[in-house]
Amino acid sequence: MKQLKVGILGFGTVGTGVVRIFQNNSELISTRLGGELVLHRIADRRPDREREVHVAPELLTTSCEEVVSHPEIDLVIELIGGYEPARSLVLEALKNGKHVVTANKALLALHGDELYNAARDAGVELLFEAAVGGGIPVISPIKESLCANRFSEVAGIMNGTCNYILTRMTQEGADYAEVLKDAQDKGYAEADPTFDVGGIDAAHKLAILIRLCFGTRIDFDDIYVEGISEVTALDIEFARQFGYTIKLLAIGKEDNGCVEARVHPTMLPNNEPLAKVDGVFNAVALEGDFLGPALLHGQGAGMDATASAVMGDVMSVARDVFSGSIRRVAPMSYPPETVVDLPVKKMTDLRCPFYLRFTTDDKPNVLAQIAHILGEHHISIASMNQPERHAENAVPIVILTHEASEDSVVEALMEIDKLDVVREKSRFIRIEGSLA
């Protein structure tokens, strides 16, 4: 029987899930492949720590170098995460002629081109379904099932931690800090949650999806990133009153040879499919010229869901090896020579409706002053809410605008914040319409 020998770098949560699949579904995998996957080595700094699975001691090593250079290993699964030593190890594995499967979105977002080129030069596969959406099939459908479509939009809820926090805030009226602490206590958020709540994790995934959907290189630094730490229970309540839900969205659009690439809190109409994705679930919305709108939704993280995606890639490589069809599909869907460099739209050029919130003195003529400044900047008011005061002699004024340019909104708010009657820095949240 044909065999593919596999080595794993990292025996943490996802690595444990991968080993469980090897152990529990080996017969099923062999039946589907017409060949055998053999787990040959597992590298981890702490091979003796307690895990949910038991493996033979001779499979374990503390040396990642042993795995990436082992002459009998055909495929390496990288589950270390982060930039280094993951980058160096993956490059070494590729140069040694080993196929690589990774779940490392940060690595691909910042060093993707280097890795794709190394895989091409070595004539091996580099697959990464688990890097975006965890267990949700996102990469493969874009690369294969939907590849005849010209995509105009890709957007989604791509971080379960942020979605869990915003869902709790929405459903319970709780404050951000309170929900974050609870999420950390329950293990839904890291002790240092910066990559998640700061939007960086979602931006890593967006960088990959933009390359896949639009066939363009994108510098990670060109993606606008804004996290959820400034979203308040007050904003969420006002959004609800207007018929909206606040989500952290990663948004990519291609229009007239220009790309939008942004991650930020976004107000969505309650009837939008993405607005209904709650808790730790993720979803990716696509818009294709022949497909139309589509939504891919499911578990975005977790041991079993992510391990499932990893093993799907391993089996895909095995099928290609056993059938002699290596590199049938380019890692990022487009052959390298067809990838283009499209300009990224500046956020100051963005046009969309906005939610604006001001905290002002409870005095006559305040609204007129604000409306006058908005008008001078060509910002038209669509609706407004001025509830009862929420602090001593202070009232919130909430405005939804018609479509306006971001630079006009920023300039108007800077001018409004200089008014003597304004108590706090004004807040704005972008509003999006149909994404699926």
C-alpha cells in the first residue's frame, strides 16, 4: 500500500486534535485515499506533558530540526504558530523537498510570498485551509469550487474572541472590560488578547483572502486595522435602537483596479446574515459575479474543528502524491506570473454611512452647532436620536449619516470636538450594507 509519512511541529491543542484523527480515523482515511498516512515524528518542547492522547515515546522529540530534515518524512505539519522559528522551519522543510501543511495565518500574511516561492522552487505543496476560518472550508472553495468567479467582495467575522465579546455585550448590555475578563477566565481569550481584540488576527486572515480572491499581493501594513476596545455598551444599545448590530468585520473589496482592505467595528442591519453570527462562531461572505452572494459559516477555532481542516489538507496532498499530480493548483490559486499589484484604497477615500455619537452639555442650540459643522463638510443626516441625559448635565446625541467620505467625517469631528459644549471625544462607527 502507498504511504505518506508525516511529521508534526507542535503538540499543543491543535496538534493533539490532529493526532486524535490519526488514531481514531486511520482506517477511514486509508479507505478514502487508497493509501496510508503514517505518523512518523512529533516535535514539541515538552513531549512529556499530559495530553488527551497517548503516543509511543519513540515518536516524540524535542528537535524540530529532526522533523524538517528527516529523510523518511514526506510531509510536515506546522502548528507552532507565530513568525519565528516557524518561518525558518517551514522554509527548511520546503527546501528539503517536504510538503507542508500549516494553520499559521500570521506567517502567511507577512511571509507568504517567500514561502510560496520556496514551495514552487522545490516542486512541493504548501496548503493552509486551517489558517482562515478554522474548521470552515474557505480556502479550498475559493481555489477550486468557485474559481470561475470574479470576486468583488470578501468579508467576514474572522475572530471568535471578538465575536464572543461583542455578542455578550449585545445580549447582556455588559461593558467591554467586564466581558473580556470573563472571556479570559473561560479560556475564550488569551491572557494577552492584543492580537484578537486589536483586530490583528482578523487582518492576518484578510490578507490571505485578498490574495486568493483578487489575485493581488498586499502588504500587511496596508491593511487598516482597528479593534473593539473602544466599543461601549452605549454604542451597542444605540445601534440596537436603530436596527443594527455591531460586529468586528474584516472587509476586502475590488473595484476598478483598486482594493479595499480594512478591519474595524462595523454596524450591520439586523437582517444581514453576518449580523446573526454570534458567540465564537465565524463566517466569511463572498460575492462572485456568477455565484452571487454566499456565506460560509461554522466553528472558527477549537481543537477538533481546526484539526479537521489540517487533516483535510494532509489528505489532499496525499491524493496528489499518490496520483502523481503534485502542484495541480497553485498555493494561492493564481500562478505567480499572473499575480498583479493593485493599489490599496486609503481609508480617507472610503465612502459609507456613519454612526456618530457626541456627548455634550445639556444646553439649547447644541444640535444646531453640530448640524452646521456637519453640513459644512457635506455630511447629510439620515436619522438622529437625542435621549435623556446619562451623566450630570450631559446628553448623548446620536446621528446616522447618509454616505459620506471618511476624511470629511474625521475633519468634522475634530472641529466639533473643539466646541465648548462637547464633553468627550466624539465616536464614529462605519456602517455597511449587504455583504451576503
